[in-house]
Amino acid sequence: MPSALQLLWLVPALPLAGFLANGVLALRRPRAKHAVSIIGVGVLLAALALAIVIVLAFLREGTPGPLVFPYWEWMPVGELHVTVALQLDQLSAVMLLVVTGVSSLIHVFSVGYMGEDPGYARYFAYLNLFVFFMLVLVLGASFPVMFVGWEGVGLCSYLLIGFWFNERINADAGKKAFLVNRIGDVGFLVAMLMIFAHTGSLDFQPLFAQAPKLFTPGGPAVTAITLLLFLGCTGKSAQIPLYTWLPDAMQGPTPVSALIHAATMVTAGVYLVARCNVLYALAPVASAVVAGIGALTAFFAATIALKQWDIKRVLAYSTVSQLGYMFLGVGSGAYAAGIFHLVTHAFFKALLFLGAGSVIHALHHAYHATHSREDAQDMRNMGGLARHLPWTSTLMWVATLAIAGIPPFAGFFSKDQILSAAFSLGDVHPLWYVYWLLGLLTALLTAFYMTRLMLYTFHGPNRTGERESAHLREAPWVMTGPLVVLAALSLAGGALNVPALLRGREWLEHWLEPVTAVAARLRPGIEVPHGTEWALVIAAVAAAGLGIIAAVRLLRPEELVPARLAPAERGFARVLWKKWYVDEIYDFLFVRPLIWLSREVLWRTIDLGLIDGAGVNGAARLSRALGWIGSRLQTGQLGFYVVLFVGGVLAVLWTAVR
Amino acid sequence: MSLTQLVFWTFSALAVVGAAMCITRRSPVASALWLVQTLFSLAALFVVLDAQFIAVLQVLVYAGAIMVLFLFVIMLLNLGRAGPSDLKGPAGLAVATLLGGLLFFQLLRGATPSAAGTRGGNVMAQLQEEQGIVGAVARPLFSQYLIPFEITSVLLLAAIVGAVVLAKRKL
Amino acid sequence: MLLGPSLAVSAVLFALGVAGVLLRRNAIVIFMCVELMLNAVNLTFVALAQSLGVAGQIFVFFVMAVAAAEAAVGLAIILAIYRHKQTVDLQNINLLKG
């Protein structure tokens, strides 16, 4: 085996080392920003370079099967042997490149964006730690190792959402993300235990090789396992019903939103489903649920995004919606298409978030310069920024066209493949036509709300303020540089997997074939005639075009007023603006009863009454009562003691002498 | 009834009578003197039981030293006359009789000599014939039991010091 | 060989000693009753030593030494208590009261 592959452990180890170094710096020398930048970005660039070298070596090797590198035994308990092992196969190679690549760019961007923050070193320490856990997640060779990464990224997400924890709203958002994710993680854990109970192994390679023999296709066991795994995915990847944490997670710094809550961590669920493709192929019902939840989430989140004013919240709901697309893809058995959309989405959504970050940065500086207390994220305070931020504006238009699905941008190819995969299953069950239709409507809505975002932000009159607009400036090159790279990737990313219909080579599809081969055998894809396929492509593009045109024709950026003067929304717009009141419904259905249960039953009754009252104080009272009785016996009268003493001796003699 | 048995029973009776009188006399001095009778009777019993050396010690240490000490203290504290509440009332008497009686029966039940107790014959008489009355006790005392013997001296020293410290008005 | 009768006499003496402790209130007399109990035990030792070997007699020797020490210290304590409370009646001494 060539030596480069042996260095796989170094890829996650580098960010871990960066975390340790930056963590020490954060505690000892928080002002050493140069050192922090060099370490924080350096380890990521080194990891990226190493990842490229390793993937190239893997390509040269040409082995179809996964390469597993066991390092040490972690939990040898009876029949359970959990080894800390990393695994490199086609799927994790893709994820490896995406994670290290996008992370590197966002680290570079952060140097500019977070440059003036007092928590600079802490920020980079968390960010490095996140990359470490994310790499463990995608490289782990067994469920427990993956779960370490899974929980680790959740922890980093929590830490970074609440990065500015002096404000209560940020800390609350972090807590919400953490708690909602816990619900999903229970599903993951139970699924893991069930897998072990049924197969006796938690390592990916033997498990997936044996799975078709061990599970009856469509049986209750595999369906339960896959549905529970998907419950974990809905938590981590923000799908219905557990998506509510992601929009709130926008309280974190914008590069964090780009990295964790758009490009990498939230796609972990998609990765998990793609990784377990054999199991999902064995459970058609679970797959249909995955696709259905995905399609529904995509549509539902897109409707909410229509009426949001916070630029990051629009992008957050857009992320939820696009993740729904990915689940629609993997649920339809088009694992390559799902992963493909994951990759392209990582590019254009990271670009959108970083662009938004650049806008927020500019507005924040402008308001800072004039000591104004306006909201730097509200689109009603923007407008006409294309004049001040030409680079950001142009690059974000590229991303908008990509996410809308206009050819030849990356999003067109990936979205189209997902939609045609869903449509092709319509022959199996008409339900899939509904999914396809939802997907198509979502494409329209996506184009609409993204155009709306661009129009309100960059075009029309400026609403920032007379004095402030003089201070609006393009961000420095450390911030625009990553944007340019991401824009190039958003533009050309589609080349990874050009469909055969357009005389493409379907490179990613073929590349992932070794991973999905078993699933493809179990659940062969349905060929759609060329004519239908063309019709589907045209429908998708038409929907996107319609969305953009409708937005341009219907929206009037010049009629908007700044946020502080704006009237409240009314009617259906208010329902959308209030996010269909889902948070309020959850609050009423789950949060309040839970708080009531905790406060009244668990705290007042059980904790204070039973444990403190009967248990702790009861024990004290009991011993005091016994002590009181005992002290009554201590009369101080020797005669009495002697009587007791002789009585005791008699008792002893009675039993001792036979 | 042989002479030995006669002597034994006579002195047993004296000892028991002495003890009974000791616990029932109101006056502490009378109690002490009845106790002296019991101790002397016990010394006689020791002689009958082939423990002549112990008998001598009994007379010297108990009847001589310890009882004199008791009498000294009684007289020192001027307790010669009987106090009003020295003996407990009928209830106390009932309890004492009941518990003492029960204890007696328990002890008697346990004190029935088994075969093991008399198996070896009269070992002491044999030893005394071989080594002499004092030698039979002295030899093991100064060889096998030397360390306890020496520690006893420390105990006595500690008792002397303790008694002085406790009894003296001012140090 | 008078083992059985000796043990019986010893039991009588011991029970009388216990009864005395239960019956009396005067500290010195109670102390004397304790000595009586010790002597009852000594009689047992000596009686058993007759057939089981000289160890019993040596034990009696040590018991006497301890009794002597105990008498000295005990009487000193009684003296000290008397000085403190002007009585040796145990009814009036209840320092152990809880």
C-alpha cells in the first residue's frame, strides 16, 4: 500500500492539533491573533493538501472496496468489539474533499470576518475542533466511531451558535439546537443497538456485506432500524419535525452558519443515509418515508423563506429546503444524485452565506461607524448594495442562479437528477408523482425567494441610511477570495456528474458505484425514456425561470421601508412570516407540558417532596427520632444500665450455651 | 463423705453465706467484713483444689491488701453508717432476684462438667509432686508467660500513678 | 476431683455478685460485688486447672494483679467523685444522662 494512504489518520489529526494549539492560545494569549490565524488556517490547508494527495493515491490504487485502517481497540466488551478505525472509500473520499475544501475556504474567510472579535482564538479553536469531528464522522469505519463525530459536531455547533453567549438569545439558540438534536440522537442510538442485536457487528464493511442475507427485505427489523436512523437524520439535518433549531442557529457567526449549518454538518444525515444505502434499499417503506419527509420539508421550508426579512434566515430556510431535496434524492434510491446535490449545495450555499456575511460585515461596519443600532441582517435595511459591494453582488448572483437550477450552473444538474429519480418511481407508486410535484414547486419557490433576496439586498434604492451609506465598503480580499473560489465551483461543479442525457460521463455516479452496487442490485433504478427526461428537464428549468421572472415582475424593492418603520405583516403573509407558527405549536405541545411536568411533578413533587422530603430530610428526621429514643434510654442511672447489661448477657448466654 | 469433701462443702457454705450477707447488709463496713469471710473461704477452697500458691496469694492480695484498701476508703469517706437509700426497694429486690436467679440457672446449665474437663485426671497434683507447689506455677510464669508477667508490672505502675493522680486534691 | 461442685459454687457466687450490683446503690459496695464476681471466676479457673493444667492458675494470678490495679484506680475515682459531689450514692450521679 502506498505511504500516502497510510497517512489518513493525519487528516483529522491536523485540525485536532490546531484545536489544541488554539485552545491553549485562547486561554493563555487571546490577543495573539497572527499565531491563531496561521495555526487555524494552516492546519486546514495542510489537511486539504493531504486529503487531495490521499484521494489521488486512492484513485491510482483503483481498489473498488473500502480501505479500513484500524488503530486501536476501543470497547472490547463480550461479543462487542469496537475498534477505532478510519475507512476510505469512494463516498468518504468525496466527503473528505468537500469538508476539507469548504472548511479551508471558510477558515480563510473567517480571518477577515472575525478579525476584530475578542474571542478570535476561541472561535478558531472551536472551528478546528468542528472540522476534526466532521472528519471523524465521514471517515469513521463503524457506527460508534461515526457517532463520536456525530455528537462532536453537535457539540461544536452548540458552542459556535452560542459563541456570543453574553446575549441570552444566542445562548438559548445554542441550547435549542443541542436539545432538538438529542431527540434525533436517541433514534440513532436505538438504531445502533438494534443493528448490533440483529447482526452482532457495528462495523460498516462486514455489516453492509452481510445485510442482504441477515435482513428480510422490507421486514420490520430493517424498517425500524432505518426509520430510527432517519430520526437521527431529521435532527442533525433539520428535517420535519425537528428542523426548528436550524433557523435559530443563525445566531452564530455567519461563517459558522456557512460551514456548519449549510455546507457540512447538516448534510451528515444525507451522508448517513447514503452510507447505509444497503439498509435503505432493503426497506422500501423507510425509503419512501425519507423521500416523503424530504419533499415535504423542501416545500414547507421554501414557503417560509418567502416571507423572511432576516437575510440569514432566508438562507437558513433555503438550507432546510435544499436538505429536503437531498433526502428526496437518497430516499428515491438516487444515492449518487443526493450526494451530488450535497456537494453542489455545499458550494453554492457556502457562497451564499459567505456573501451574506460580507453584506452583514459591511452593514455592521457602517452602523458601527455612525453608532446606529439598526439590524445589520434585515433586508429592509439593505437595498442597492450592488453599487457598494460589486464583487459580492456578482458572486452571489452566481450562487442564486446555481441554487435556482438555471443551466449550466451546478444546482441545475443535481436538482434535475433528483427530480427525475423521483419521477421515475411514479410507476411503482403514484405517491412519487406527488413528491416530484412538490419538488418542482419547491424549485419554483426557491427561484422566487432567492431572487427576492437578491433584489431586496442589492438592487433598488438604498435603505441603510443617509450617513451610513457613505461607510459601505467591499470586504477585504481574505473575504472575497474564498467567494471567488466558491463561485467558480458553483459554476463548474455540475461537471462532476453531467447526465448521459446531455452527453455527459456521469463521473460521480460511476465513482460511487462500488459503494451503492449492492443497493443498486437490490433496487434497480427505472429507466425513463429520453423524451420524458427532456420534458422533466424543461419543466424544472421552466419552473426556475418562472420563479425568477415572477419575482422580478411582482416585487417592488423601491416600495420597501427600513425595518424600524415597516408595518407588521398581515393575513397569510403573517402566517408565513411567523413560520406557520410551528415554534409556537411546538412550544404549546411539547415545551410547556415538559416544563410543567419538570417543574410541578418532577421538581416540586418528586424532587422536593419525595427525594428531599421523604428521602433526604426523612432520613434525617428518622435518625433524629431514633436518636431521641436512644437518648431517652441514656438515663444516666447506672442501675438501669446494669439491668440492660445483665439482660444482654442473659440473651447471649441463652443463645451461646446449648 | 471424705475429709476433703467435708472441708470443701463447709467452706463453700461459708463463702456463699458470706456473699449473701455481703450484698444484703446495709452498712458498707459490714458488707466489707462479710466479703472478707467469702475471700478467706475461697482461699480454703483453692487449697482443696490443689492451688495452694494461689490460696496464699488470695489471702495476701485480696483479703489483705484489697479489702484493707476498701475499708480505708469507707472510713476515709466516713461511710461507716448505713445510708438511707443504700439498698433499693422491693422493686429493685425483685429485679435483682429475678436476673440473678436467671443468670444462676444459665451458668449452671453451662457449667455441667463434660468429659473433656476431667479426662486428664488430676494434673495439678501430679505437677506439684514433680516440681513443688510454687515451682509448678512459677516455671511457666517465668518462661511461657514472661511477657504478660512483665507487662503486668507496667499495668501496676500505671495503676499507682493513676490512683495518685485521681485521689490527690491538688497536684 | 470436685469440678462439678466447684463450678456450681462459682455460679452461685457470681449470681450473688450480679444481684448485689443490681441491688445496691453505694458505689463502694457495688465495687465489692464486682470483686466478688472476679473471685467467682477465679474459683472456676482454679477448679478447671486441676485437670486441664497450670495455665488456669496463672490466669488467676493475672486476674489478681488486674484486680489490684483496678481496686486502686477505682477507689481513687470514688474518692474523686465523693470530693466532687459529697456522695457515693449512684442515684445522685448521672453524668451519663443523654
